[in-house]
Amino acid sequence: MSDRPAPLADPHLLFDPAAGRRDIVILGSTGSIGTQAIDLALRNPDRFRVTALSAAGGRVALLAEQARLLRVEKVAVAREDVVPALKEALSAQYGPGETLPEILAGPDAATELAASECHTVLNGITGSIGLAPTLAALRAGRTLALANKESLIVGGPLVKALAKPGQIIPVDSEHAALFQALAAGTRADVRKLVVTASGGPFRGRTRAELGRVTVEDALAHPTWAMGPVITVNSATLVNKGLEVIEAHLLYDIPFEQIEVVVHPQSYVHSMVEFTDGSTLAQATPPDMRGPIAIGLGWPRRIVDAAPAFDWTKASTWEFFPLDTEAFPAVGIARHVGALGGTAPAVFNAANEECVEAFLAGRLPFTAIMDTVSAVVDEHGTPRSGTSLTVQDVLEAEAWARARAREMAARAAAEARA
């Protein structure tokens, strides 16, 4: 492995080891990642100064409150129609005579912020719309704390072409765990990456049993509190498939050296097996503030960023092999990851459409992956290589969404017949 190029994320290769207070731009500030990042920043004013915030625009009151608490210079919303409401909310938060932050609006507003002057951009946007801001941050030479896994998965070749060694620090709990464990050895020492999965709410069920689950069942995650799409992705294990692709791209480890193991307690977030037979596991109670703190502060750690274990209390940690028959998502993800090019974008977009159909009651649970697999197969050979463009990715996604909707509608009709 030593003759391969430097990986996108490497704890040994610091893009910028500056130890002073860092200026931070937070994209997706009103979401789960964004709000927890703001909590860390407010508790550590000597370490971080948040200069700008972006959000989709659905929670302008919260965005305005965040802007006042942090005294940011700019706020951005993707929806131009909410600008009047945002101005009103900001005016209500700020005192007479205080200067309001500059407002950016429109689909490119977050991308503009990502290229603004700062040390680190935290991309906490959900979905492949985070690709353009990711590319903008890298192009501008910012350190990128990446929580938006979709931008790396759908735009892998584009991201790899821009990112300098050490420029990306992962924020997903699994990849932050791998990042920390990898610090214990050299790349030549690594035998295997082991990505842990909670198993979701359906661990232990057969494919036949999964055919009868409801939306309410799928949304009852045993460990994490997440949005509906991410929760369903955890139930199908699509999230774990995406993380396998992400691990391959971040650490430049072949797919055959990336394993998934089920760990219901979600205490061990991932592991690295080294060539001498030792395995290093990164473990904390389930709390995303730990991975966010790594993304914002590395190589320095943030004191009390998240809770630690209470070792005076007994606990049991379990590990099980993945049932690939009941949960084929990881295998399909490996396939599209190996294909590369636009194939991962097709996989991700088709899945998002199928999850939406399932949540709306139009598609059975097991038909999610059946439909995604059919769309991937129909897509065939992806466009890839150095000629891949953002437009190629967007067109592949649009095709996959349309085709997934057609197939899901047909599957729903057949189920009713």
C-alpha cells in the first residue's frame, strides 16, 4: 500500500497544523450536525470563531438566533423566498443600531460561503446538493470537515482531483473512528478496516420477515435519533454501504480490505486491524459531538467535547456477522463503488427516491433495495475517468430518480394487484 498516492484523509498528514483560534464556516447549521457544532463552538470560544452559517431555509428563527449568538458576518439560505422572514427574524434578535449579518440567498449561496475566508468549512448539508460546496471549499484551500458523505460518494473522482493530502477530516462517527485508529500505525501496517453497524431495528430478521415491516417499525432505531431518511437507510443498511464507499475513497483502501460487522450497542464506532494481528477500536458512548470535535479541532482534542464511559458500571459489547441475504445493500454498494464514475450517484439517488416512496406508503420495505439494484443494473457502465464532470453526476442522478420513481410505481401497482 505504500506505493499508492496519499489518501484524502490521513491523521499523519496535516493540511494546516495551525493551533490558534480557528475561523469556522458551518454549512447546514440548523440541522443535527450544525447545531451540535455550534454547541461546541460556544463552549470553546478560545478555539473557534464561527464567521458564517448556511441553512436550507426552513427554520429561519433558529438561524437568526444562531447568527446572534455567534455574531457571524454572513448567513446564507438556499430558498430565496424566505429572505423577508429571515430579515425579520434577524431584526428581532439584534438590538437597535447593531449591524445585521450579510444575507446570501439562492441555490449557490452555500457554495459561495464555502469559498469564503476561514480556516475550516464544516459541511453538514444533507444530500448530494453538498457536492458543490465541498468542491468550492477544497478549491479555495480550506480544511474540510466532511459530514456530507454524499458529496464524496457521488463526486468521488471530482473530490479526489481537488483535495490535497490531509485537507479532508471526516465527521461521520465511523470515519472519524477509523481516522483516529489509523494514527497508531503507517499505511503499510494496515490489513483491514472494520466498519461497525448497529444493525438497525431489524437485526436478526429474515428477508421474509422484513417484507412485513411498517414505516413505524423502520423509524424505531434502537440507538440513534436521526431524520427519517437516514433512519430508514440504517434499517436497510444502505448507510453502511455508503460508508464502505466513503472509507475506500477517504483512505484509499481496497474494497476487499473493508469489512462490516454488526455491533448493536454502537459503542465501538469502527476498528483498524493491523498486519501484526492487533486491532484498534475507537469507542465512545453514541454522541456526534465527539466526531464533530475531531473534524473541527484535529490534531488537538477538545476537552469534554462529548460524554465518556462510566467504567464503574457493567456493560456488554456484542459483535455479529452481517446477514448479506436479508441486507444486500452493502454488497450492492461495493459493486457500484468498484464501478466508480457515476454509478455511486445512481445508487444514492435511486435509494433516496425509494425511501421517499416507502415513507409515503407506496413501496414495501424489501422493494427499496430490489428497486435500487434494478436501477443500478439498468444504468450499466458508468461515465468515469478524468472526463467526469459535475454535470455528468447531476444528469446521472436525474435519470436515476426518474427511473426509480417509475419502477417504484410499477412495484406498488403489482403489490396492490
